[in-house]
Amino acid sequence: MFEDIPVDVSPMYEGERIRAANMFVELAGPKSIGAELVQVKEDVEDGKIEVVGPNIDEMKEGKIYPFGILVEIKGEKLEKELEGVIERKMHELCNYVKGFMHLNQRDQIWCRISKETKEAGFKLEDLGKALSALYKEEFPIIESMSIRILTEKSEVESFIETARSQYEQRDARSRELSEEDVDVFYGCVMCQSFAPTHVCVVTPDRTALCGAINWFDCRAAAKMDPDGPIFEIEKGAVIDDVKGEYENVNAAVAEKSQGTFDRVYLHSVFGHPHTSCGCFEAVAFYIPELDGIGIVDRDFKGETPLGIPFSAMAGQCSGGKQIEGFAGLSLEYMRSPKFLQADGGYERIIWLPKDIKSSLEGFIPEDLMDKIPTDEDANSIKEIRKFLQDAEHPIMERLKETESDKAESPEIEEEGEEMEKVGMEGVPVAPVAQVPELTVPTSGGVRIIFKNAKIYAEKVIIKKK
Ligand code: SF4
């Protein structure tokens, strides 16, 4: 099937990483622009593959280029609602090509081509040929397909605009419904190839954490392929409608995570939050010192108030884990009225990057808009606390209550006693850091991994270097 492509194409290359040392060029990604889009059309010239802009052999080694992929498909049984799911499959199928790495989705894509693959004579048309064959094998209802690959900056810029308006139309549609309006939710296990215990639960209020698949997309996909990676979950009995806990969702997650998790709260980062694969658009993280929640997205390059950037946080809570205090989520979920409702919704949000905040105008309650600091207002815990105080953010009331509860609480005493046992003289201590996973290197081929570690300190000394 792939005889005319100069490199191997097979699922065995999925998961192949192309490091900077072995990279010929990078396409799209955080230092450039890019997008991918699948569109169902009436008129599609089957087999047409077009490249607009410099091809691989015209690119310079080590450089980064804008990148867009437009896939147009036609088929009697193809529905517009399948576009999102077929588009999401692009990630997996591109990665079947040896020496081609594809990360993320929509306008967040990030690709690399290896030196070896360039040397083999690989061109962008070959990527188109591979995608065309793989897509038709995966979705036999696709009768015709044409592919347009863009590397010319101005072309990619206008393509991104078109793509974003299509994403917005898909997302807006799912805002018309809420969990109470439907009897069926959906699950997706497409990401289990790299996060074996991850199960996405998609409801009208909770678009999948990759941001690329909503409830309507899932409905169309499950109808097209009932035995595929996207499946129906009868809503069944509600255990807690605020946390978003459902009997059948728990059962489905237990089955599909091979028994690793048996409870999921759809609308909380505490207790049993939704599992996170690695494709999430953003992460919600608990800030224990202020008893609030911060949000950081993939595009934010600075450090979060926890002192680590998005990439480090993503590394700690991805892979299909369920980590209390952290939850991967889509930006679209932040537009839902149920957004982290069990934790207090936006009343509990105390930090987020400016770009996300601007994109959520009209969705963040008006009275809170000026009370939530962004990276431009405050970054350290001290700065955030001051901002919240000055802005009279509702978290300050909560914090006062929590702090006075703590002062009276016998728990601190117990912790003090516990510390006494290890020679700390019962000094009351406060948590200074909480990490989902901490690996301590040791000798002798052994690693010690602390999960959900809370680090307590008698004293914290900050020294200037
Ligand atoms: S993030 Fe979730 S919905 Fe998106 S492809 Fe992965 S498993 Fe499916």
C-alpha cells in the first residue's frame, strides 16, 4: 500500500520521538503557527494532493516552518458531525510515518521531520499519500479525499482563521445542551496507546480535554463505529449532580481503565478528578497556600504560581493518571456553566494566563472578571494574595474561614505530634508544596516515587544566589 513512499508507514512508529539532535525541520509548534482541519464536502477530487509553499527538500536544516493540513472528504454516509473525530485521528495516523512526529491537535499542532526521513527523499506529498490511504482504511465510509498541505506563511495564516471559525462553530453547537438534557454520555479511549488507563468522559458540558471532540462528535462517531474507541455510556443513576458523579460513568471508567479507577468526578479537581492523558489544552491545579485553583494552558511559557511551567506540570499529571488537585481540561469546558462547579467554579479560580482570560470574556461571571489576576498582575503566592485582597475576590472570605478553622483544628496538633515522633519538637507546620508525583533518584538501580506528596517544612529559608 505504501510502496511509493520512501519510508515505512506502520503503527509501530507511533510513539517515536524526534529529539532536536535528530530533527531536520520543525513544522508549526509553539515557535510558529499551524492548524489541521477536516471538512466534509460535496465536491472532492479523489486522490488530489497539493503542497503550497516550500517542500522538505527546499527547507533549511534546523529551521521552523508554518504548517497547515486541510483534508476534504466526501462519502454518502459521512456526516458533518464526524469531522471532529476524523480530524482527531490525524495525530495517530501521521505518527505511523517513520520519522514524522505529530503532537496535539487543531491549531496547537507541532510536528517534526527527522534527518533520516529527509535523507530518504521524503516529501510532503508522501505525507498526503500516507494519510489518504490510512484514512480510507480506517474509515471505509470515506469515498473521496483530497489533501492540501501548506507551508507558505500567508497561506497558513488565512487557513488558521478558517480553521478557527470551524472549531468555534463545532464548539458553540455543544453549548446548546447540558448534561440534564441527554440520557447518554460518551467515553473515548483513543489516547490509550500512550496513556493506557486514560478514559475521557464526554458530556454536553464537558468537551474532551483535547478540546477536539465534543458530545455531538462522539454521538456521530459511536453511531458510525459502535465497536470503535468512542462508545456510549448510558447516563443512568446520578450519584452527585454537583460533583458530576454517575454510576454508569464510574462503571465504564473502571472497565476501560482495567480496574485502575472506579470513581470519577466530572466537575471537580478534588477527590476523584477526571484522568489526564497528555493532550489536554490546559491544566487546573490547586494552590494550597490560597485554597484556590489556577489554570495554565499549553501556550503559556512562563512559570505558574507553583513554580513550574506547563510542560513540567503536564509531565507530572499526564499518562492516564488521576491526581487529586490536578485535572487536564479543554478550554471549551471553561465556557460551561458546570465548569468545576463542585469546587466553586470561577469563585475558586485565582490565577490564569491573560490570553485565556481574554478568550473567556462573557463566560467568566462579570463581577469576577476584574478580581481574578493573570500573569500580568501577579505570579508569586504573595503577589496573588495581595491582588486577591485588594480586588476583594470571594476566595479571601473562604481563606479566612479555612485559616481560622485550621487554627482551631486538632489536625495541626496531630501533625505536630506526628512530627515530634521524628524529632521536630511538635512545631506546627504548614504545607509548602504539593506535587502529584516526585521521583527521588537513588543508587543501585532503584527509584523512589512519592505520589501526591505534601511537603512540610519547619522553616523555609529563601536565599539569593
Ligand atoms: S483526549 Fe480524550 S477525547 Fe481526545 S482523543 Fe484522547 S481519549 Fe479521545
